Amino acid sequence: MKIKALLAASLLIFAASCGKKDSTPVDLDANTRDFIGTVSVETSDGIIENTNVSVSCNFDKNGKTATVIFFGVKFAEKMPMMDITIPDVKIKTGTYSTSLECTNVDPIALGEPNPQYVVTDFSGTMTEDELSITTNFGDYSTTYNGTRKE
């Protein structure tokens, strides 16, 4: 009987510790993670693909937010490439991935906030090797899929 009680107690402790492991933060070994990939933008004229786009995720010291920077993106064929910064992206770390979320944030481009391209429905998943993001920049539905730079 004591063996069964001991086994049951061991299983409860094991189950409780497993539950805690799911909330263990991903080890963000650096303050910044850099990725290279493709940004696809849906426009009234079709989809514009920006290839070899670098995206940098800069984690704040508080461990709860990040700044995401897209380097060299454009939303129309005749539009010049620009760097776009999205501040105050909320992060939630898990064992194998980090989620990124924000909504109603004015992106910064050319040193100025751009409310006409307000970021809505920003949702991303970052693993050790990959980053995927879906969001809207104003009326432009946008996705990003990239791999970590070496």
C-alpha cells in the first residue's frame, strides 16, 4: 500500500513539474535575433514579394516586449524600399517558441510615425531558427517567413 501511495505522489510531482516546464522561457541568448526571408504584401494590383528581407527582433530588458524592424520593404511597385519599425510588440516565451503580438501600433518609417499604415492583427511565432509573421499595415495584408541569420 505504501508503494502505491509513494508511486501516486511521485506521479503528481512529475505531472506538476511538467506543467511548469511549458511556461519556461525560451533562452533568448542575445538581445537581438536576426532573420532573412520573404515579405508578401497583398495590394489591389496583386501580391508584391520582397525577397531577402532582413527582420530584426530586439528584445527589451523587461523580457515582455520587443521592437521588430523590417529592412528594405515596399508596399507598391513604384514605392521606394524603406525600413519599418514596430515598437512595443508583446512577447510570450514558451519552451520551444516565442509568440509576438500587437495591434493598433503606428509603425515608424523614415524617422516618423506613420498612422496611415497602422499595424493591426500582428501575430508572429519565433523559434530558434524561424520567424513567421502575419499582420496588416493599414490596408495591406502582409506576411513574413524567414530563417535565422548565421
